[in-house]
Amino acid sequence: MRQHVNPLSKVFNDIQPLPPLKDIFSNYTKPLHLDIGCGSGDFLINLASQNKNWNYIGLEIREKLINKSKLKLKDEYIDNLFFAYGNAEYLIDDCIGKFQADIVSSVSFNFPDPWFKKKHHKRRIIQPQLIYKISQLMANGGFISIKSDVEELFEYMDMTIIQSKSFITYNYLDREKFNSYNPLNLKTNRENYVIRKNLEIFEKLYKKI
């Protein structure tokens, strides 16, 4: 069951900024991946523990889930992963000008809240202003990946990213997949659930131009 949190609530206007990358990671020069809506953190913990060639930051707006993620991380020796709580748009906006302009190499949106009612579409995580801000932090040639089991939401996300004019639809080359943030094709808890239910998964990759 999805836990709804209104990202437009004034509660999220004040953020706890991300620390400088050199204070987060033992080697802050590695490629950086952002997982927006990281849930309880299992996916990123698996990724970071199995792929030491990347640094990972998980952003999550549900405070209970981010607290669970941080607790899990305490039990692991993982120096290439950080979890941050808050509205992703505000957190990323705060990083513009603080982080080097091309520091983000890839971003993922895995099964975000669909907010089915039309009047609530403005609460969906992928919005034009967020994609624009991601493009300001991302190197040319960086990637955005999206996954959903809701076709209408997938089409909405696809349209929003393409209309930004900063990204094109893309398929990894073999060497790019090998060097990507998820070369082993690890799956989120939600994706494993969808697979078990034999539901369709809609996914697409985009490259910054």
C-alpha cells in the first residue's frame, strides 16, 4: 500500500540541506546517482554494497521511511551511500551552485506515487521544474531512468521529460550498461512485487543532451 504525503505541504518548505559531498563520501569524486523516492532504502543499500564504483544519494519525502533507511545503514559498512529527507525539488534546488554543475551522472524514479486524481497530478514527483533543476546538476550524457506499473503515470512522466528539451529517449550501449549505476539490474521491492503479480512494467531511459 502506498503512503501518501502531499509534497506541496508547507511542512516541506524548510529543508535540511545536503552536506558537502566531501563530508558524505570517502571518495566524493565517483559518479553520483540520485534515487528520488527511495522508500525504505533496501534497493540503494543493495546497490551501494555491490557497486563501489558509484556514490548514491536517496531522497525520500516520507520521514518514517527515511528514518528506517538510516537505521538500516547503521548496521552496514557502506561509505558510498547517503539518505536525505525532504521534498526532492527543494533539496536539489539547494544543491545548485553548491555542488559542481556536472556532478550528477544519473537519476532514477522507481514506481513513484501515481496520484491518480487529476486534481492531484500537481503532486506527482516528476514536474517540469524538477526536471529542469536536475538538468542543471547533471553532466551532458547523464541519464534519467523511470519505472512504473501505472501506464498513465508512465506516459505523463515520459511527456514531461521529453518536453523539457534537455533529454532524449535512449538505450544503453553494452559498455554504458556495464558502467551504469545498476549494472547487475537489481530490483526494488515494488518491482519484485509487480513481477510476482505478473503485472506490466513500463520503463524508459533518457540521456541529457
